[in-house]
Amino acid sequence: MERVLVIHGPNLNLLGSRDPGIYGNRTLAELDEEIAGWGRDLGVDVETFQSNHEGEILDRIQRADHDGVIINAGALTHYSFSLHDAIEAISPPVVEVHISNVRAREHWRRRSVIAAACVASIYGRGARSYHDALRHLVHRSRWPAETRRYGDDADDQIGDLRLPDGEGPFPVAVIIHGGFWADVWQRDLMDAVAIDISRRGWATWNIEYRRVGSGGGWPGTQADVAAAIDAIPTLSDRLDPQRVIVVGHSAGGQLALWSAGRHPDSSAVVPMGVVALAPITDLTQAHRLGLDDGAVERYLRRSPDKDGARYRESSPVSLLPLGVPQVIVHGDLDDRVPVQMSRAYAGEAADAGDEVRYHEFEGSGHFEVIDPGHIVWSKIADEIDQFLS
Ligand code: DQA
């Protein structure tokens, strides 16, 4: 991915003065400069273009000779079928972005008529949406994934499958992203992790699931994770459903541990291990600590006083022993999920009789543990490799 075209649609020239509560204070020129800087960091040459005119945007798309395109189509997103067709007609991958959370605003903003023609839709992360779109394009070009469905919801009951070369059958690492169960955070967060693990000889199944704001929250989020794991035997005959591990980060760590502790029926895929990176292991405590401003209550839809059972059934620490080996990893400077939670969980898991290995990384925060470029990753990768033997 060497050259990327970034297109800003109608009214984005007003950034800086337009609704700063929603779009922030950056002007378009400042945003473009920032995007160019992110491009340099990622080794990508970025060209930016803004227009208030649909026809000009279509012309620019048709002429694009770039390796990838990022488009914030503004309100055209919600009604321009011509734009959909232009995106569909060109060969470079196109990522749809929005600064605001279009799913949490007026009802008409929920619909994107261009999404089906785009390879990903990243929204609600502020200017960071553009950064993450660039990063996603870079990862896609390094190792393209096959996106597969495991349920009826074409946006969220899907996952990215990456298979190593060869006949297989390959062991499978299910990858579960975090983001406090909120809709704006999606599986692109785990692209780099998935690629690194696939390089080690695993098939990776980097799953999406319905989240708070996208039809999920309790119980749909957990139901989706279970369905995605149980779908493994149907995805490809080059996968080995007897050799599955689940790797989850943060809220995805909670879902990963939960998936191993659920009481499976005979058709379920039972993982042989879990690797939980900065996981939320105790939902009652996470609620008390007010993590991410009440994220746990948004996810479980009740306070622990109203429905303690729901908290216990979803909390890894209440499901112990899980009966599968677990690797728990946490940075001691994590400011999103306190390291104390993992320390306590690892002790309780061992006391309950589970095989658990705990690694605490000095000087690391919440995101180093999902960065294959970071020094701590080699330890995590070693642990993942151990499940191969
Ligand atoms: C937007 C969201 C659109 O609904 C709106 O019409 C825009 C900006 C965003 O970046 O959040 O113009 O695309």
C-alpha cells in the first residue's frame, strides 16, 4: 500500500467551525496535515481531496490510480447510489470513514448506501477514524483476509479468516477485539495481531460481534461470540476444530474467557486454551470502578444490585474453574483496565485448579499488548506458539 487517496465530501471544508461538539476543532487543513503525518509513519503517500459536489467526487473516484481510497462522503453516504456504484466500479479497496458516530445520531444517518461497496466502515472515533482506516488498508495489503459470515447480520456477524499456505488442517486462533463492547470499536483493532499469529502457522478468525449501539449488548454480544466459535467447522475443511485457542483483548478478553467457561452443548467447539490480554475479568468490580464511564452497565443493561446473576454469568472470575489452560497478560501501567484485576484473577484461577500462566509487563499500558511491533509481544507470541506443540 504505497499511495492512498483520501476524499472528503460535502461540508467537510467547514471543519473547525461546524458543530465542534460533534466534529471537533480541527480545520480541514489541520486534519489533512495530520493524515499526511500518519501516512508517513505507516510508509504511505497520502493525497487528499475535498469537494461539495457529488459529480466531482465521482470523477475523482473514477480517476483514482491509487492503491487504496478512504472516503468520508458526508451526507452523500446516506443517499448517493451513484457514489456506491462508482466505488463498486473501481478496483482499489475503499474504506468508508466518519468522524462522528453515525449510528448514535439522527435515524437517517444510520443508513449507509455506500457501505456494501466498501471493504470497511470506520466511524465515531473522531479524527482517529482516518488513522485507523489508513492502518487497515496497510494491513489488508500485507495479508488480505477472506471475510465470512457466521450469522444473518451482514455488518456484525462476520469475521476475517486468514489461512496459512498449505493443506492444513490448521489450528485456529479466534481473535476477539475489545473496546468496552461499544459499536465504534471493531475488529480492525486486531488486524496486526491476526496477521502476526497467522504468520506463525495458525489460521486466524478475527471476529466481529454485535455491540452496544449495533444491536448487541447482553445477551446478543455473547451469543455472537459463541456462534462465531461454533461456526469454525463450517468455515473451511482446512481448519482443525480440535485445536482452537481464543485470544481476546480487554472486553474481548472477558468474552474470550467467558467463551471457554460457558457450558457447551455437544455441538460446541471447545477451546484448548485462552490468551487474555489486559482482560476485564470481574464485571461487578469493573462496574464499581466505573470503567469507561459506565460501560459495564451499558453492556449488561442492569446494575449489579438489580441483577447480580447476569454479572456472575458473564464474569470470568465467577465461572472459575474454566477447565482450560489460560495465559493472562497485563501491563502494570494500564489506565483502562487495572492490573490488579488480572493479578487477583490469576490467583483465583490457580486456586480453583486451572492451569494459568500470568505475565505482568512493567512499564506497559493497555495497547502495547496488541502491538506486534512492541517488545512485550514476543512473550505473548511465545505463549501462543506453545499451544502449537
Ligand atoms: C459525517 C457524518 C455524516 O452524517 C454527515 O453528513 C457529515 C459528516 C462524519 O464524518 O461524521 O457531513 O460523515
